[in-house]
Amino acid sequence: MMGGTIITRLVSSLLVVFGSLVLVFCILYVLPGDPVLSMIDPASATPEMIENLHKRLGLDQPFYVQFGHYLAEMIRGDFGKSMLNSEPVLPKILKHFPATLSLTLASTFFSLVVGVVLGVLSAVHRNRWIDIVARLVGLFGISMPTFWSGILLILIFSVYLGWFPAMGSDGIETLVLPSLALGIVGAGFIVRMVRGSMLEVMGEPFIVTLRSKGLSEKIVMYRHALRNALIPAVTVIGIHIGDLMAGTVVIETVFSRQGIGRIIADAIMARDMPVVQGVIFFTAIIYVLVNVLVDISYSLIDPRVRRTG
């Protein structure tokens, strides 16, 4: 039964990926401006030169013809070539993806550790000082824009203290500040989610039964209550990873990291449509795969999901 649920989820995920592909192509198609003008000098370009480039790139074709060619290339794994330097898009993405992946994983790890720990402590010690601190951290995290937190971290830990480099993507030390800037936001959401879930679970009848059997408070809280409280938190974590992938556009620009977020920011400014389409399609695939893994992880956390799947 669980296998059928996974297959259904995979099919729906493919539809999501296809929908994102169509949406991105349509948005870029209707954007004002001519992408050919970004490839040549408009001052010295002749109408014949511009027309020839349109024909060579297939931009003179109707919408459905352009989309058909684009879809066929994507199915074959051909993401096209950059309009600026004719560099293949997919190898360019794969070259810079490790920098974005390391940033996303480090930010997720920080969010999980801080969010789960503070969320549990906040629920267990409700209305005490640790609860107040945890709620303030959660409020601060979800209220702070990533670009502002990135600049603030650079000023404190790079400019004033000189502990970490402000720019670059080589070495672990360049990963600390950008991962903190991204992770603070996720930690804020996870703190609030875990705290609310824990408080709800702590009021369930089975918690009272476990206590009446003489189990210690630690076993009740951390083995039984936490396991049930993590189910809604896992959903937030899966969504948060997708948000992190999107947040790398801002953070990689602030910290001058050479990841796919920086690639798409530069491509948008240059109207390099094959790169923009390729990065968004690649990111959509990663996002969908992460959410499929999140759905599968439900069965590992809660056996009831396996029985009902």
C-alpha cells in the first residue's frame, strides 16, 4: 500500500515539474525586450543581423513551436546553451551546484538543530524564561529578511571581529556566515512549529496513560511526544528546503558565492533565457524530489502512515 502511495506521489510530482516548466517558459516568453539585443551591440547591429539571429535561435517561430522544441530538448536532457557565451547550460549548473548544495545542507542542519531543540525546550518549560527566549528567537527568525541578516552578519563577524571571510565559496569558513543567514529564517519557523506540535501532543490522552504507567518524564517527552510532534515539523522542513534553494539567489549575491543562485541572478539581468529556464527547471526537480523524500519519511516517523498508505 505504501508503494502505491509513493507511485501516486511521483506521478503528481512529475505534473508539478511539467507545470513549472510551462510557467517559466510562458513568463519569459511574454517579458518585454528582445533577448537578441543582449547578445550584440545594439548601436552597431543592423536589422539584417538581428533578423538572422532570431532565425538561428528559433525566436521567429510561433509560441507553440518554440515550446515544442524546448520541451523536446528538456526531455533529452539538453538544457540548451547560454545566449551570451554559447556555454552548455547543464554542465554550467552541475559545476556550480555543489556550492549551493553545501549552503543548503549547512543551513538546513543549523535550522533543524536550533529549531527542534528550542521548540522542545520551549514546550517542556512552558511560560518559563527558556520559553520566552525560544519564542523571541522564532519571532526574530521569521521576521528578518535574509539579505538584511546577511549584511548584519558580515558587519559583525567579518568587518568588526574579522572571524570569517565576507565573500567567496572556497573552504568551510566561507560557508559559516551565509548558512547562518539562511538558517535563522528556517529555525524561526521550526521553533514555532515544534513548540505548537509538542504542546498539542502533550495534551493527548496517551501521554497521560504513559505517565500513569510510571515512565519517566524524559522518556515520555523525548521518545513518545517528540516523535509524534515531529510529523508536522517534517512538512515544514521539506517546504523550508525549497525556500532555502530560492533564498540562495539573495544570499549568494550578498556573499559573492558562485552557486546556481548567483547564476540565475546574473542570467536574469542579462536576459539569458536558456540559463534562467535551465536553473529553474533543475531547482524544481530538486524541490520535488525533496518533498517526495519527506512524504516517505512520514512512514519512518509514524507507523500509522504505513498502515493507512
